[in-house]
Amino acid sequence: MIDCAVVHPATIHADKNHHLGVDIQHLIALTKQKSYKMPSGLTREERRAWAKKVQQTTD
């Protein structure tokens, strides 16, 4: 049996927009950006070509 103990309890950050070093507002902004769903069933080469094509159309 393995005993587990909490060595460092969680601390409350003064800035509530940050949690574990992550800027929550930045994550929210990322969710509002346009996104793309890669089709399933593609080979590695097809996935890379698809991603490259999508990236070129957004630049």
C-alpha cells in the first residue's frame, strides 16, 4: 500500500484570473477564436497536409 500525503497545500492567489500559472482570461479569449475540426480517418501525411492548408488560409 502506498501512503500519500499533501506536502504543500494549495494556496489562494491574489489574482483570481490566474490559476496554477494559467491566465484564465487568455484561455477564454482562445475559446472565442475561430476553430477547425480535423476530419477523422486521415493518414499522418493527410493530417499534415490538411493542417498546412488550414494554416495557409488563415494567414
